[in-house]
Amino acid sequence: MTIQDGTEQDPFTAHRGLLFATAYRMLGSVADAEDIVQDAWLAWNKADRTEVRHPRAYLVRTVTNLALNRLTSARATRESYVGPWLPEPLLTSPDVADVSETVENVSMAMLVVLETLTPVERAVFVLREAFGFAHGEIAGFLDRPEPTVRQIHRRARAHVQARHARFDADQARREQVTARFMSACAGGDLNAVMELLAPEVTAWSDGGGKVTAAIRPLHGPGNVARWLLGVMAKPEMASAAVVPAVVNGELGILCLMDGRPVGVLTFDIEASGLLRHLRFQVNPDKLSGLTN
């Protein structure tokens, strides 16, 4: 690849987007993904470039193994986490939502399911399903035999398919339901909010012990709606701006105070138009990905 002045573009710069995307899907954390990319850049600068025949593969391998190390240590930390742990949300451009495969691999729902895989299963699944690397390439990244990688991929894929329900609301339907939900919440109408929630609705709220949040998941339309309207009724919410935003490739709801993100809601919508899974991210340490 070359740039307009005719000089060759550095491979790290050319593949930086891929490297961040890989680390983010591996870790579910914007901050950790940025740290991994920075560490990969340091490793790239120290590498003997004459020995690197395939820079893209070399860089992805570096990021993958750095992310595996980070993910293994992060699991121990998450065992003592206060309340539900949710991935860090990421503002994405509207055109991402036009590509269903991309949305499926970056959505909050998928990131939550990926948390249930072992670190190695997650690496194999992400590299194969999100980026289309061949089993042989992944085997090289992870220093494992190709038949073993194929087996890990089959196991991880079956695990994800069993736990990740696909919902059928298209973009237009999602926009309509989001607008109705925002209106019902703003109006403080308990019945109107409940009518938009599926009977099996569950809500998770991640405050990380830093801000007020529900310590346990909430189940059922009544519990979820009453908790949500209670949050909306707090005095500090009077000055908040609640706006729709494309988060992780899907339309969600962003809460701003003085132009600063203080929370985000992502959700799944059933074919019936009812909200099924609601994920509230309000941990201030996890909102860096919501700043343009």
C-alpha cells in the first residue's frame, strides 16, 4: 500500500484498525484494547523487519497473544467485580449497521456471550468468525496444531450458537421501537414502559461500584420499568440529554450531561417489537468509547 507522496505506508499504520478490532473483540474493553495496540506498536518497533515476511499476520499474532495474556489476568479481577460486569460500549458509524455480519460480531449481545468462552476459545472464534482467518493461520498465531484449532473452533461456535439468540427486528423497526421507548420513559408512564418490555425481559446495570447501579439483574416488566423510571426521576437527570446513538453497530440510547457521556443503554428487540435484554453501562471507567 502506498500513500500519495509515493512512500510506503508503515504496515502497523495500515492495519491499526484491524488490530484494535481484534483486541476489542477479545477483551470487551476499549481501554484495554488501546493498551494492547500500544504494546503491539512497541513490539513492532523492536522487531527485525527483515525477518517479518508477512507483517499483517505478524501483527495480528502479536495482538492476539498480548490480548490472551490480558484476558487471563482480567478474569481473576472480574471475580471480585461489584455487580454485573458488562463490556465497554463503543460508538460506531451508522454505516456499520448496514453490514449484518459486522454488527453480529461487534454487538454488545455478542460480546456478552464471548465472555462465557475460555480465552483460547474466544481467540479462535474471533479470528475465524469475525475476520475470516483460516484455521492454519490461527494455528500459527497460537502455536497449536491445526486439527486442535479446528476442534476448538467447532466447540466455541456451538457454545456461542447455543447462548446467543438472534432477534429479527430490522433497522426501521428498531428506530420506531427506540423512539417509543424513549418517549414512554421521558413521560414517566409505567404502563407505557411495561408494554414495550417482553414478559421475559432482563436488565443488567454495570456501575462497577463507582456509581449507583442495580447489584443484581432485574427480571420482569414490572421490576425493570419501575427501576428505570426511578433512575429517570432522580434530580440530576433533569439536566441530562437522552439521545439515540449507534452503539456497537446497533441503535441504542446515550445519556449525556454537559455534553459528557454518563451512561448508555443497549438492548435486543424481539420480532414482536418488545425489548428483551437491556444492558445499562454507567461505570465511568467504561465510557471512553462513547466519546467521538
